[in-house]
Amino acid sequence: MSNSKYQSCIEACQQCLVDCQSCFYSMATKESMNDCPRCCIECVDACNVTIKAMANDSK
């Protein structure tokens, strides 16, 4: 990813993606009384779309 205009945001989204994925997998074997697992999945998806858009310099 060579788009320096968005580089810091891309890196933040990548870290968020890693953190949410890690959280989701750590909760995978546990019972959840809230929507955290679903939130993690949605966050990973949102990060992926955002990273791709910035990498492509999307409007």
C-alpha cells in the first residue's frame, strides 16, 4: 500500500482488524451475554472495506 495520504489511517484500521479478530477468537469458546462476538465480526468487515477503499484512493 503506497498511498501515503491515508497511510496512518490504513495502519490504524489494520490494527483494529487484528484486535477485533483476536477478541473474536478468544471469545469463540465462551458464552457471551452480549453482542460482542457479532460486533467483532462487523468491525473486521468494516475495517477490510475501509482499508481497500483507502488503498485504492476511492472517492
